[in-house]
Amino acid sequence: MNNSKHFRRNNIKNFFKAFIIMILSITLCLHMQSIVKASTYTDLGLKKDVSISKSWTVNFNKALSATTINATNIMVVGQNNEHKDISVSLANGNKAVIVKPIINYEPNKTYTIIVTVNVKSTDGKPFPKEVRMSFITKSEPVKYKIVLDAGHGGNDPGAIGPTGLKEKDVTLAITLKVGSILVKNGVETIYTRTTDNIPWSTNEAQNLQARCDISNSAKPNYFVSIHENSFSAPSATGIETYYFTGSVAGQKLAQAVQTELVKVTGNVDRKIKTTSGLYVIKHVDATSILVESAFISNPEDERLLATQAYQYTLAKAIATGILKTLGISNIVY
């Protein structure tokens, strides 16, 4: 009897040991999560200077159940516990899982791959304990930098539509969406404002100069100011984009953005226009444009501008024009 019990104990130990060593090909640093006790998972070390597009192969010593291989049971989280969008797929006779970022990781950030106990082999056996492995991405040099300026804000509502929609709210919503797309495509994005709470003076010239100062300090490739148009006749509609008179680079950027906006909206093309009088266009050092993406004074335009879907349509077009001008063609949305 004693020998039999000893034999069974050894078999149980070997069984659990086999699962603990199932992950073979990833050597990462565990990012400690405050909500999980250390004893509830296995830490597999640190990996530094990882490419932002890194694809990991996780090898197992048994074939895995395909129904348990998904982005819920195997996940990647950022340093603030936000979930990263990934794809997971089986390989090597179902004994390996390939983990890829859908959008590249951010540079110089810590991420953690988590293999949960819900991953099972084809015989239904799960991990005895969750496995966590972290990695730090490389600090990659900034190639492109854009300053986005959401027109108006704070005490300045901008133009107001027939039902009370404020230009400052629409421009902020569109601007943040443009920035999100630019960041996804590896473009450093700086905003003149990200909320309606702005600390600047109510003096218009000082307000506008503060925006120019942000841009001039950042030294971006482009400065893009986003506005909505207005006119006394409610029937006025269309899209127009301004650039500084004589700027060849500004003309190119303005035309690219204008073309994309007209294409996706089908709205009236009021063409690109030169200006030397618009304050932010005149006083920023960078190549600059000012976009009037619709007439908020037009009832139908206002109705569309109030919707998240149309705001995103405009933002996607503006971002696409910027990215194409920068020479980025494989755009991620």
C-alpha cells in the first residue's frame, strides 16, 4: 500500500510539472498586478527591447483544444490593465499558439501576456495555475509629429447650429478621433486641447497665440486646425480647407484632406483656399491648414455633426489625408 501511494503521489507531481513547463518559447518579465496575489500565477521572467510589431509563439507539450484558444483565454494587457487587441491562432499541430497585435504595441511600454487556466489540452486538462509573462517594447525614434487644434473651446462656443449644437463640442470630438487614428499609425500626436476646460485667456488673440505656442514648441510636421463653417443663409453647405498663401507643402496637405472629405461625405466641394489672415495659419512655424468640414448653420449638416458616426467619418477622412501626405499608405483605422 505504501509503495502504491508513493507511486500515485509521484504521478500527480509529474502531471502538474508537465503543465508548468508547457510554455517554452516566451521569456518575458512579469508585470505584477495589484489585484492578483503572486501565489495565484506563475511568473516567467523579463524580456526587454521588444519590437512594437512582435509576434509571439507560445509552445505547449500537448495538443490544445481549439475551442479554448481565443483572445479571452490568452490575452495581452498594458501597464494600466487595459486590454490590447490581439489575434490568437493555433499552429504546429495545435501545440503552439501565435499571438499577434492587431495594431502595433506602443514604444517603450510594458505589456503582459496572460495564459489563463481556461486553456485546455485536447484531453480536457487545464493549467494548474495561470501563467504571466511581460515584455517592454523598444523606444523607437519619432518619425512624424502632428499638432491637432480643436477650434474654439471654453468660453468661446464658436458657431452655434439651429438647434443649439456648439462648434467647440463638434471640433473637439472630431479632433480626438483624428488623433486616435494617427496614433494607431505610429504618428506622435499633440493636441492644443483635449477637453473644454482650457486655461487660456478669454482674449481671442491670446487664446489663438497659446495654440500657436504649443505647436511652435512641439516643432511638428503639420499643424491642423479643425472647425465648422457658418453662414446666415441656412442653405449654405460644403467643405473647404485653407492653407497659408504661397506654401507649397500646405497646398499639398490641404488638397489631400479636402479630397478625402469630399469623397467620403459627398458634400459640396468648396475647394482649397489660400489665406494670410487666419491667425493660427499665419503664426505657426509648421506647415498648417484649417479645415471647415461642414456648415453647422445648415440644419442637415448640424444633424449629421451631432452623431458619433458622422464625426468619425470626417475624422477618418482628415486623418487619411494627413497620413497619405506623410507617405503612409497601409493605414490602420
